Amino acid sequence: CWYVAALSSEEGARVLSQRLTGYGKVIIQPVTTGSGQRLQRVRIGPLATVEDGDRTLDDVINRGGYPDARLVVE
């Protein structure tokens, strides 16, 4: 899987997920940090290969405007 952002706002995560639908399947995954903070992780994927992930990451960073997006291989 690959994710773009982790947001504290559920509404913000919904808005972001709608903006990212052109990049692939988008899911919102609720997570709780070690300090107890509740976040909404916005993910695109799963992607078939790491190369697909690299291409999508490049698009999201350079054309999508999310410079802190990162690739997570699970």
C-alpha cells in the first residue's frame, strides 16, 4: 500500500480522498498513534509493483501538490 497523508480531521481526510481518486483506489484508514492521537490515514492502493508506486508517488508529489507523500511497502 501507499499513503499520502495522515490527518486529524475526518472531514479533511474525506476532502483529500476525493481529490486523489484520479490516482487509484483511495481508502481512509483510522489509526491511533502511540501517544493516543487519532488520525485518518489517506491511502492509495494497493499498487501492483514498487515501480507503480514510485510513478504514482512522483505524480502526487509533483502534480498533486503533496510533497510529504511517501511510499509504504507492506
